[in-house]
Amino acid sequence: MRKNFQSGIYQIKNEVNGKIYVGHSKDIIKRWGWHKNRLRQGKHGNTHLQHAWDKYQEMSFSFRIIEILNNPTKEFLEEREDY
């Protein structure tokens, strides 16, 4: 079990067309794994992201942490994601 995790805001970027998906999580690395698994299975809830993943393939996407937040509340994560 991982003891160190990072909370904050992240992005998934389509390097071909420049479109960006922004999200938040209390455990960004775990969340990124969840996104990749769902996308690989063709079952991601965001249909725009899923269609782009299917069209451009996994190697066309990058993942980046935008902001690390220490022990944030869910409300604060949502506020920073919207920003």
C-alpha cells in the first residue's frame, strides 16, 4: 500500500489537437490509473475524452500535475479545478 500520495489538480492533454481534460483528486496517481484503465476498456464516463482516446490512441496523451494541494477539502479541490 502506498503511503505517499499527492492531492491536487491534474490534466490529461491530447498532444495532437491540444485539447485538455482537467480533473482533481485526493490521490492523483491512483486517479490517473483509474482514467487509463477506463479509457483502455472503452468505458470512460467522459465521452469526448473516450472518443479522442479511441481515435488518437494512448501515445497521443500526456498526463501532468498542475497543482499540488496539502490535505484539501473536496470543496477546495473543486474550486481549484474550476479555476
